[in-house]
Amino acid sequence: MMLTLRYILRGMLLLGLLARPAMAEPVTVFAAASLKTALDEVADGYGGEVVLSYAGSSALARQVQLGAPADVVFLANTDWMDFLQSGGLIASGTRVDLLGNRLVLAGPMGATHVEIGPDLDLMGLLGEGRLAMALVEAVPAGIYGKAALESLGLWASVESRVAQADNVRAALALVSLGQVPLGIVYATDAQADPQVDALAFFPEDSHPPIRYPVAAVAGREDVAAAFLTYLQGPEARTTFQAHGFAVLDN
């Protein structure tokens, strides 16, 4: 009798294990540093495990090119996504330009707001300090910032006073910690740091449009599909908007 009961219990346990759904594979997302605050919250609301790795878009694109184990790549610049797409490194049909952003001149909370134009005395505002920017030849926020300053005729005067950082959140930190008086970051970055204020918005026509494309890495479509769908859904949309991003219609 005891032997029979043991077999019955063993059989029930086996059936239970077979009926249990397989655990979904974690989704690894390589994301632009400026997405961190919002994307951390989006990932928390997702029903599965998400592993987030943040850096500048240029560094992330190079890592994917070298075979780093990413399932989704979410960049702050269409040129770097074009680079991956031209190399066959993102899955066909999965790319979406999801978000938009604005570029701002950031300073410490309580600093005087200014108007950005060709007559802005940027050197006077800096005093003896430096202007924090992400890498101006590689990282999107730095590229956009340099383009804006060039279009306004301000770059030549300030170029030698720029403190370049690996990514836009590192540039933001320089302002937040008081190591520099001013920085050029995204509006969402300034909003994310209580020690920093957006002193002025750069004219949108002074730099290329700021777009955040997202796509599945080639060969990882099955793992990435559900999370990509969630990113485009109403819950994620609300979160991104609350953090200051524009959600683009696709």
C-alpha cells in the first residue's frame, strides 16, 4: 500500500512539473544612458526578467558589432542604428523609432534661465568653468550639442572649454556635483536629477531631430518580441511621457 502511494505521489509530482510553463528567458537590453531613469521603471512594469546595460549609443553599437550578448538594442541616434542595420546586425522588420527628446543647457537648480541664440554670452556664463558635454564626435548628445552650437555660431568660442564625458549621464553628473557650471544634456536628463535645472531649450532646428530607435538583435527575435511589444504599449508609453520623452507615432 505504501509503495503504491509513493508511486502515485511521484506520478503526480512529475505531471505537475510537466504542466508547469517553461520560465521565459531573460531579455538583455543594451540602452542609451539617457534612457536609464525611464527604462528602469518600464522594465519594472514588464512581466518578465529584463537585464539592462547602459552606455553611450556609439559604445553599445560597437559592442553589438563585436558580438556582445544583447537581445534588444535601444539607441539615442538613428545613425548608429543605421550602422547596425547596414551590417545585418538587427532583425529585419523589428526597428521602430520610438521616442523623441529635446536638448537643453543645464545648470544647478536655482540658476538664472537664459534664452539660447547667436547672441548668448556662453563664455560669460561659464566664467572660469567648463561646459560638460558627451563625446562630441561619437555620443549622440554630444553630436547634437556640437551641431547646435555650430549652427548658432557659438562652437568656435567655447570649443576649448568643453569637458567631454563618456555619455550624457556622465556629463549630467558633472553639473549635478558642481564640478562644472553648465552642461548640454537632454531635457529628460535634467528632469531626472533634482540638483539640475534646464536653463534653456536649444531651438529644435539648430540640430538634427533627436530620435531613439529600438530593434531586436539579429537572431534574437523570439526572445526580444514580447518586450518590444511592451515598449510600444500604453503602459510604457505613459511612463516614457511622464519622464519627459515624446512618444513617436509609428
